[in-house]
Amino acid sequence: MKKIKTRTLTLLALCIALNFVGSNIALMLKLPIYLDSIGTVLAAAVFGPLCGMLVGGATSLLVATTDLYSLFFMPIQLVIGLVAGLMYRRIKPASFRQNWWLALVISLPGTLLSTLITVLLFHGITSSGSSMLVQVLLGTGMNKALAVFLIQVGTDYLDRFLTVYVVALVYRVLRYKLPQAN
């Protein structure tokens, strides 16, 4: 059995803390983005899909202490960790030119899943700031599932684009400062 290094555990704990802080900032400010997956994607980029999923799952459990909705959206964190880890095995996150499509690939599976969860379990309304945008579309007479999906596509993509960009910056620093982190 392979031992996990102290440095690895420390970085994973920091990734969970980063997700927790980001999630709570977005929740308190009612931002239409989530800021809860920067640590998940960072862990996936540096250590692989299993660590990304571990950080995502642990984040959902921890964030549930301040926002119960987080538990229901745990599958999205797990999918983000898995997809990001698989993608980062193929590319290195330090290139800004790759961020737009990488964010799209990472966000789409979670968007589909979160749309289903939001519509089926919560009838389109959650604690997220994006729910206000859903209400605007519903006010125009739009179908609930379509309204949630359209808002999720935009907010998820923007959130993952910012996430992938931040991860690229942090990854660059980690690679130069901690070359044995992987």
C-alpha cells in the first residue's frame, strides 16, 4: 500500500479549505457563480482524478454545515474531480490558451447533472445566486427545465473558466516552487 506524503495531505486539505471559503463567499454575496470547485480542479490537476473526487466529496460534506444544498450537489463535485483529473492527465494546466475549451469540457457533465438535480429535487430554486436569474426567465413564461439549463450552462461555464484560469496560475507556481508535489 502506497503511503500518502504529508505534503500531499496538506495540499489536499488546502484545496478543501479553498473550496469552502470560495463557496461561502459566493453564497453570502449571492453571486451567480459558485467558486466551490477551484480546490477540486487543482487537486485533480496535481494529483489525479481520485484526489479531485476526494476533495470534491469532502468539500460537499463540509459546505453542508453552512449550506445544506451542498449535499445534494455532491455528485457534481465528484464529476468535476473525475473529468478534470482525466483531462489534466492529457494536458498541462499552465497554458492559458487551453482554458476556454478545458472549462467547457469540465463544466458540461456537471451542468447536465446539476440541471436535473435543481429541477427534480428543488423545482428550480436553490440557495445559489443563479436562482434569481432562473426566476427572471421563469417570469417570461419559459419552461422550468429550459430556464434552469440555460442559466446553468452560463454560470457553470463562467465558474469553471475562472476555476481553470486560477488553477493554471497556481499550478505554475506549484511546479516551480514544489517540483516534487506530484
